[in-house]
Amino acid sequence: MKAFVFPGQGAQFVGMGKDLYDNSPLAKELFEKANEILGYRITDIMFDGTDEELRQTKVTQPAVFLHSVISALCATDETKPDMTAGHSLGEFSALVVAQALSFEDGLRLVYARAMAMQKACEATPGTMAAIIALDDDKVEEICASIDGEVCVAANLNCPGQVVISGSLAGVEKACELMKEAGAKRALLLKVGGAFHSPLMEPARAELEDAINNTTFKTPICPIYQNVDATAHTSDAEIKANLIAQLTSSVRWTKSVQNMIADGAIEFVECGPGSVLQGLVKKIDRNVETKGL
């Protein structure tokens, strides 16, 4: 069975999607539709902009979403997925390719998500840190021990790689304790806020309204969602999990393990970069990985 997986924010690069635009009439049509929906030519920034322009909040998340979804939709029929999953932002891409969301609605939600997250970051500063070579359970135990500050395991990416998130004081204190507990590295990340932590509650509440006003359909294949790492086909469950996602952990390791347990033998990364292929291989070296 074939699993399509979709990357999140951080995978972007200047030039992404230009080959699709130039060589596929479908891709060109979808990119132009996106320009119209967003009200600015995101393609100009994606194809010929600067790194700084591409890092703008209103650009980054829609850009990764567009490259991911359009690359999957332009794939040949024999490479359609039996299951999908996306890392953080990538979950929206997974929902569109699984036909739980329309392309247009998916893009609108991604843009709303980006702007809501930016506002939450400005209202309550926070940060994130990568913890290398420490057991997931130990990371979560240390995060839970930080009194008076917000600190949680935000991204459980693969064995030995967890990203924590929270207030600056909480994450800095946790990093000290992680090193004392044997972590090889505890490195603060250059990010704009405490993603996938309780500090994103204002963004979650704002996005909840947008999600509840969007039509979801039963997907054509199971979607393994971040919050619980299990397969979902109920539109009601999918919406509830998507609403919870912004303040919950991305359980990527368990998602991949569950997809493999349910029959996935090949993982196809749709979108910019190859980060997810590397994570999948670290989770299980026996499965095949490739990018579109």
C-alpha cells in the first residue's frame, strides 16, 4: 500500500513549483486560481522571490500547501494514495488530496491558519527547541515537570528527535534538564512562536470558527491525523482533530508506525524537500520512500 505524506512549514525554497507551473496545464490553472483566492501573486514570490519574502507569514504556509497539493494532484493515476498524513501544516494538504476538503477551501483555511498563528505569536511570545537523542517519554516527563511555565512536547518526529514548545523561560529550563538527563543536544530554534502548545489557544479558537464554516466530505482514503496518530474517515472526527491540532502535539512517529501496521510499504513525500522521507527511514528502514 502507498502512503502520501505532506511536509509542514520550513520546507519552502525559492523556485518551488515553477517546474510544475511551466510543464502542467493543471498545475498552472491551480496556481492561478490560488493567486486569485489570495489576492496577490504568490507564484511570483514562490518562483522568483527572495528567501525573506518567502518567509512572510502570509506566504510560507500557503506556498508549502500549494506545492504539496499541486504536485500530488498532477501525479499519474497509478500513484494515487491508499492513505495520507501530513506534518502540522501538511495535514491540510493531506485532507485536500484525500478529497475531504476542496482545493479552494483548503487554501482559505491554510491562509486563515497562518494569519491566526501570527497574531497569537505577537500576543504571547514563545519559542521551540529540538531535543536530540532522548527518549520520547523522558522528554514529555521533563516538560510536565516545569512548574509555572508552558512547556510541551510539540513534535514527536522520530525516535530520538523531539521538538518542545512553550514560553521562553519554560523551554530554556527544559533544555537544561534535557541535557542533564542525557540529551545529546537541546537546541533553541529560530521560530516565531510556540507552535503546537497551549500558547496557540487564540489561534485555535479563531481557526475553529473558520473550520466550522467549511464543508468537509468523507475522504477517499484514511487520513492519519497529528493529534492521535490514527486513521480517520469521519468528516466530524476530522474537523474536531483539525481544530485541536494547533494546541496539540504532532505525533509523527506513531502516525508512521500506525500506517505501516495498517499495510503501508511505500511512503511518497509530496511537496518541497525530503525531510519526511528521512524521518520515515529513521522510524522504519524497511519501507520504501520517494518524493514527487
